[in-house]
Amino acid sequence: MSQLTKLNLFNNSIGEGVQYLTKLTNLTLLSVDSNYLGDKGAQYLSELCNLTHLNISGNVLSSESGKYLSKLKKLTYLDANYNNLGDEGAKQIGQLELLKQLSITYNRIGNDGAKCLSKLSFLEILDLRENQIGFQGASSISEMRHLKELQIGRNPITQEGFLLVKSMPSLTFLGFRSSTRNELHGGNEDGFGKFQF
């Protein structure tokens, strides 16, 4: 198994058993969605330094997990929906300079977190639905020059914030509605939403 490069462990309640994955150093794609990993599980996963794609949604992560996720410097895709990362966790995730696709819905992210995420210069797809982002956060996001797709529904961004993000020249898709959990993941069995391998 040490040669595995892709692994999907969706909804297996593995908890801290995730520590045994650290021996799989060739992993580049990992889905551990809905496994109750907690911050300790995120700490174990931070040892998988070759990961480029990680789905860690629904794992009761707090802001502490942000510092562990920020160690995964090769990540280009991160799905961390349905956690509790908050602004501090978003600040840490904002250090993942190679991210192109980030889905971080339902995480209590506010204006400060949005400002940190807006500095991800390679980000092309961003899903921030169901957070606490207001006008200031929308203003920060509107300055992202390479963003092609933005989902920002169910945030109190105000009409002025809406007008700012609506006028982003690089956007090809802008979503303001909330979706079911299955829709967030694109209904794909691979656990990586609409990302194409």
C-alpha cells in the first residue's frame, strides 16, 4: 500500500486512526470527508507533504487545524467545508500559496478571514457559502484578479458588497444561493466535488 497515490475514505469514522495514513508518503489525493478527525487528525495529515488534493470536510476541525493544514504547501485543491475553522483557520489556509480551488463553507469565516483568503493569488475557484462575511470581506474578495468562480451565498455582504463582487472582471460564474451538501460535492463518488482528475 505504500505506493498508493489516491485514497478515498469517505464517512468511515476513522478518527485518530488517521495516524496510520502517515506512512503513505506517496499520496497526492486524499479524501477523508466525514470521519471525525478533529484537530489531532489534521495534525497527522500535515505529515503527508506530497498531497496536492485534500477533502477534509465535516471533520469537527477548529481554528487550530489551520496551522496543520498550512503545512501542506503543495495543495492546489482543498475542501474543508462543514468545520469550525473561523477567521484564524482561514488566516492559516491563506498561506497555501499554490491553491487553485478552495471550498470552505459553513466555517464561521468573517471579514478578517476573507481578507486573508483574498491574498491567494493563484485561486481560481472559491466557495464561501454560509459564513459570516460582510461588506468588508466582499470588498477584499473583489480584489482577487484570477478568480473565475465564486460562491458567496448566505453571507451578509450587503447590496454594496454584491455590486463589488459582481463587477469582478475575471469571474465567469457567480453564485449567491445556498445548496445541499450533496450539491456542494458535485455528487461525485471520488469525494473531490467537481474537480476533474
